[in-house]
Amino acid sequence: MARVIIGMDPHKRSATIEVIDGREKVLARGRYGTDSDGYRAMLATGRRYPHRVWAVEGCNGIGRHVVQRLVADGETVVDVPAKLSARARVFATGQGRKTDPVDAHSVAVVALRTTGLRQVAVDDSTVALRLMVDRRDWLGRARTDTVNRLHALLLDLVAGGAKKHLTAPQARTILATVRPRDLVGRTRRQLAAELITELAVIDKRIKLADQALAELIAATGSRLQQLHGIGPSNAARLLGDIGDIARFASRNHFASWNGTAPLDASSGDQHRHRLSRAGNRRINRALHIMAVVQLRHETEGRAYFRRKLAAGKTPMEAMRCLKRRLSDVVYRQMVADARKASPGGQSGASLTSSAADPTPTVDSSDKPQPGLTGRAYAPFSAVAEPTTAAEADPTSAPKPAAVQPLIRTTKPTRSTTLTSDSRTTTARPRKVSSPKG
């Protein structure tokens, strides 16, 4: 039997599937629950076709719980991006209405006609990193919220309030000097004491989360933390969200995916690039933190930033250029780590990546940094050595010969004038009258 595609539109408690063959003929369809009984019935329906491929929309979102069960049962599953299925749904019948059967059919058609879709694999260490760094980010936000509420109470209890960067022991010392006698003051002090206890618990959890992240990163063998401006949290974010770096064909694809590649906004003789707001914003934030840290110290990134300012860039434009360069630095480091982990391997597209996003495709922002097109440049930590005497001493290099123009212009012998009619414009010779007498 020929291969069939089983398209699925997953939800939290149900999943709608449609089975099509190579000619898009519908062989079966149905709606099943995601509980144990519904899943077994859906799996039995799919296993009636020996050569099958499951195509699921949202493998890293709402469909993750179903997809991981299918992969664990030995099924082949590919991830269909929602953008592609939405485009296929436009050409479907029914005035493009979005229903579960229509979505399942669109997913199946996309999987049938599209090459290079990411094959889903069993969750690996990168998923554990992503879960832990999400937990660490949540703890950081919880601490900020707790400190802000504590500041609001201390401002009413202590004249001038407390300092900006406040720890639990410092807040406890300040609160010990306050002895309000009225009901409102005692209530404020009680709430402040509870917040200090919560802050101490959150700080302890943050410390444990940092230790767990450090252990997971050490197990991967990554050297991202050797780059200036990348700590355990950002290293875990990069490793967890990126996954297999080999799925990016080049540094330009990686920059387009993380949103640091500029968008061409040129018009006429004005050549300019604007900020790209697309891409993975969490990775973009990690690169932004890396850039800010480098600007605070005497680093090569800070020197690069100053050179951009001297070239006439605004501070925001210089920051964008720095983030674009740091994206290349991170890409090279992750490629080097991947080659070290698997000696003799060949980098290329991977269909078994467990990264957070599908295999990236070329986008309008998939361009090198402006001004660097067509030439390689040295990273921050390397300087190219001169290879010729002319490069070592530019003043001794011979001057290039004058370039002859490619177009030769001649002076017209007779003057012309432009005349136009309702259809086109042509040039006609004008008669020159000779003086009389």
C-alpha cells in the first residue's frame, strides 16, 4: 500500500484526524478524545495503514501531549507550522472557514506537498533545560513582584523607604526598627513581615534553580558561558530554545530566526535598514543582555559599538549592529561545540531536532549585516593577519590602472527635440534654418 498522511488538529481534550493518500483522496476521518480510550482508538485507526506518517499542527504547543505519546509508541510524526496550514486553508472549499475537519485536511495537504518538515523526536536534555530556565525566569519575575510590594509597604512605615536593591535580611533589619501603634501601621508591618518571608523562600529557590541549571549545562559540554555576557540562565535559554544548531544552514539563517538580522527598507537613492520585530524574542532578549553586559566593561564588543558611533550610527542603530555581530559569535561557538561533541560530523539540516521552533526557512530578513555582504570578517577574538606585502604596507602597493569607461558617449551632430502624442514619446530631428542674405 502507498504511503498515507494522517493530518491532525489537536486540542486539549480532543483531536481531529484525516487520512489522505498521495492524490489527496480522503480515506478516513474522525474525532477522538485524548484520554486513554480515545488515544487507543485513534492509534488503531492510524495503524490500519502500514506506510503512514502523522502530521500534527502545534507539536510544541497544544499538541505536545499527543505527539510525545505517538513518538513513544514508535510512530513517525512531522511538525506542520501553523503558518503553512493557514495558507493551505485559504484554497480549501467552504469560504476558508476554520473548523477542526478543515484544519486537519489542511495539515495533511501541507505535509504531503512540503519537504523539509521537522520530524519530532522524543524529548531530550534540551527540553529539560528549557523547563528549568522557564522556572528560573518565573522565579525572577516573582521576586521582582514581591520586592515591589515590599517597597510600597516600607515607604509608609519608614521615612524615605528602603534602598532599591533590597534583600530579605536587609528588609528584616529595617522592619525591626518600626513599632507602629495604630491599627493601620500594625497591619502594614504584618504584611511586610509576610512578604519578607516569601522573599527569603524565593531567594532560596532561585539559588537551587541556578545550581540545577549549572549542572545541566555542564552535562552538555557547552562553552557558551566562556563568552562575555552569558551566564547560566542565558546559556540554558540558548541551548534549550535553539536545540540542534545544525538545523540552521548559516549564520544568516540563525540571525533571521532570532530577529537580529535587519530588514531592508531602502527606497530610491536612500539605503537604510530597519529593526526586525520578528523571530524568537527570548533568544533576542538573551543577546540583548549579552550586549548590555559587554557595553558595561572594556570589551571588544564595546570597542565595536564605539566604532559604529564614530561612523555616524545612532546609539540604537549601533546596538542593533552589535547584537547582529553577537548573534554570529554565539552561532560560531555553538557550531564549534557541536563539532567537538561529534568529531568528524558534518553540519547540515536536521529533521530530528527537538528545538522549540520548526526547521527555519529563508525569510526577508535572512541577510548579512549591512556593509559585510560578500566578505568574511574576523570574530571579536581574532584579527586577520596580512598575507601579502601589499596588505602589510598599503602605501607600497601599486596603484591600479585607470579604468576605461564601458560606455562611450558622442556628441550629436544635429540637435533634437522631444515631441509626444497620445500614445508614445519619440525623438525627431529638428531642422536648423540657415540665415538669409
